[in-house]
Amino acid sequence: MADFVRVAAKADIPEGEGMTFEVDGTEVAVFNVEGTFFAIDNTCKHQGGPLGEGALDGCVVTCPWHDWTYDVTTGQSPEDPDCSVARYQVKVEGDDVFVAL
């Protein structure tokens, strides 16, 4: 079973935004969707763009490099069901956000 790692305080990730953290050597993008936190791999499948720096619209993040999109709740691309990034477990305890790979 994976260990949860504290990545941030809830207040560090404003609603409707994402941030990137390193968890056990992996770059993870954590997003706040209406107060619920989701984590996906930070690397876009297209050309490696940083998803944590992308614009979040609802639960869909757009890669800042070439506009590929991913649903942060599933890791799936809405345009291409065969394209996805890894999704990670998130838990919130008190004011802290934790991620497990």
C-alpha cells in the first residue's frame, strides 16, 4: 500500500487552480475543484507539458503548451478516450492535503 505524503495546506491551492509537487520523485499536479482535491501526473502525454501550470475549467485542465485537455477527476482526455495520465489518491486531513502514488 502506498504511503500518503503531505503536499500542501488546503489554502495553498486556491479553488479553480492547480499546483505541482514532487512526491517520491514523481511530479504530481494537484487541483482544487470546488473544494475537492484531485491529483494527476504532471506530464502531458503530447509533448511533456506541465499540466499543473494549465488552466482549469471545471474539472478539465488544458495543457499550457499545446492545449491538450485532461479530466483531473479521472486522468482521461475528453477528446481521446485512449489517452490518459496517471491519477493518484488524495486525502485531506484537517487543513492538509496528502497524495499517495
